[in-house]
Amino acid sequence: MTKNITLELCLNEVKKCQFFIGILGERYGSCQFDYGSLESTKDTEWISKHPPGASLTELEFHQCFQSLPQKDKAFFYFRDPSFIQTVPEKHHHLLIDENAGKLKKLKKLVSSSGYEVYDNYPCSWGGVKDGRPIVTNLEAFGNRVIDNLWNAILKTYPENLRHAEMQMLTKEEDSKEKMLTNDSYTEYMKNKFVGRKKLLNKALDIATTKKNGIVLITGKAGSGKSLLIASLIHKLFELKSNNGNHRVFVHCVGAYPASNDIINILKYFIVEIGNSYKLPTVFVPDKYNTYSECHEMLKNRPGLSEVLEVGDLEGTDKADIVRASLLNYGKRLDESAFNMQMKLLMMKKESKSPLYLELVCDEMKKCGDYQLISSKLSSLSSTTSTLLQDILKGAEMEYGEMFVKSALSLLVLSKKGCCTC
């Protein structure tokens, strides 16, 4: 992947931001970008006039100035330079580069821009993990970020705040809100679905040709059932927009707090049925393996017309999932004959599982040094369960064992789940 593609990807992400957070330490960043050859649009015409030799970080900041001229929607944070004195000298190369002069000019530019700047936020040295420097004691920094963002959100969406505080939804409004939440969830999941065209077409054929009955989609945990269902929903909505002779109702367990309450689910469906009882209806509930009793009931029900098994990934689907996932972060694995990072990953025992590949890609996107990717891949556990254990151990090393235990305990004890949005 060329550096210009990386630059274009990063600038496009900045353009999509509603809010922006810029953080600077003692690294100015890479300056190896030929941005003069970028295709000029209304949002990026400024870059053709920008002096050569700027880093990706500086260009992102300038894109923010263009895309978010409102001074209350972007915030900048400069680390206390004295922090470097606490870092062992052998690790200075991880935190300092040779562009100190350019970095000083960039900080001066941001400070005079009119945007809010938190200068000299405190922190402590936490060692090195997987070749990456770890910084700790960031409570003051974290609190400032949360305060800035929360106040900006309240100012941008005052009506939404009052709506949430009053909690005065009628049954119909409550149903619409659930529908919107489910739509957002399935849209997010659909965008992660890659390959498996035969399986998707089979599911679509079953959903559109069966006049009645229940179709049960089963498979091992992490096999991609939710991704398949999300894409199926998208296809059903496309058909609906074309002929308009049926309704599609969706419910995803885990999409919002209390979504696993069976009474809540039934009430939602009843309201929707009442609004369109004359039309043919397709119900698409997801993650009902959460309820073993419900799952067994469906399997043994006389009206069960078909069972669709979601098995292991096959052929090129595995590599396609990895390529698509890493592309979202401007990264890729080497597939040349002399390196074959992709082949190394495909040889892992559970590379046939979408969940395993997603977890691996999440780990890969954290790897800042391209040269370390091969060694990182070699050291990764080959099964989902052991990989999750390694991830939790890494979190304990980075954030502290007690913090991770407390966070997971709160999730377990939560009565109505945890809303991540």
C-alpha cells in the first residue's frame, strides 16, 4: 500500500469526524508523503498549496482546521515534555524523533489557532510491551478529554439530551427507537461481512420463498451467524424497497440494554405487527442462542421448516476477511513469496473462525512498527480462547489487574447489559 493511499485514508477519516482530538508528545511523525499528487477536492484543495515535508499528523491537524472550523468541536492535548526525563535513555528513540523544530512550530500553530489546548498534561513512564512504549497515570488527561467531549456533545445535541433526561417516550416512539438501534447495529455488522456468497444467497432464497414456518440458523460461537444475518437483513430491505410487499422486523440481542428481556422483545413485535398486520412479515431475530431454552424450543417446534448451518470459513474467504478488516485502518499483511505474513496467519488452527480473525486483526492494528508484524503473528495463540486470555493478560499489564477485574465484574453484574455507543 502506498503512503499516499494511507494519507488519503487518514484525511478522509478526519473529514468524517463530528469531533476531533489531537494529541502531541515529542514525535512529529513521518514526512515521506508526496501529497502534491493527491486528487484535489473542495475539502482538500488546501493541501496542494501546503509546503512540502509535513508529517501525517500535521496534515491531519490542518484537515481538522478545514473540516471543523467550529472551535468547540476540536481539542488538542500536549504532553508535558519533562516526562522524557523519566524514560530510560535506551527507549528515547521510541518517543522522540529528529524533527523537534517542526514539532515546535506545529504546537505554536495549534496554540494560536483558537482551539482549546491542554498544555503539559502529566503522565508517567510504564515500560515497553510488544515493542511499544507504555504511558501511565493519565487520569488528568482522560478526565479532560471526557469533559471536553461531553460538553461538546451536549452543546451540539441539546434536544437529544432533554429527550433522554425526561424519558417520556410513548410506546410507539419506544418501538421506533428500538428499530433505529437495531438498524444501526445490523448496518455495523453488515459492513463486516465478507465472502460467503453461496451461504448468503441460500439464506436469502429460504427467507423469500418460504411462505411460513421457522428457519433456524445455527453454528458454533464466533462462526459468523450474526454477520450473515445482518447481511441477510440488508438484502431483505433491498427487496422490500423494490417491491414493497412485505415488512421486515429485526431484533438483535445485545444491541441495547434490556434487549435480552423476552417480554420487551414480544411487546416490540406486537406493536410492529399492529402497524402492518396486512402485509407478509419476515421476523429476523439474532443471537437467540443466548437463550438455550428458546433455542431448544425452536429446534423441536413442528413449524420448523429448515435449519441453516453456518460452518467454518473456506477458501479465499479467510484472507478476504483479513484484507477488508485491516484496510479500514490503512494496514495490510505482506503476501509476497519471500514473507507471506498472510500464509502464517492462515496456518493458525482457528483461522477458519471469523471471530478469531477479527481478534487477530484488532491486535494487528495496534502494531505500529511494520517490521514487528511477522514476529507478532508467530507469537499469537492459535485458538480463540487462548488468544482472548492473552489479550486479557495484556490489558492487565497495561491497565492493572484490579482495573480489568473490576470492569469485567461490573459487566457480569450489570442487570440490563452494557450499552457501548
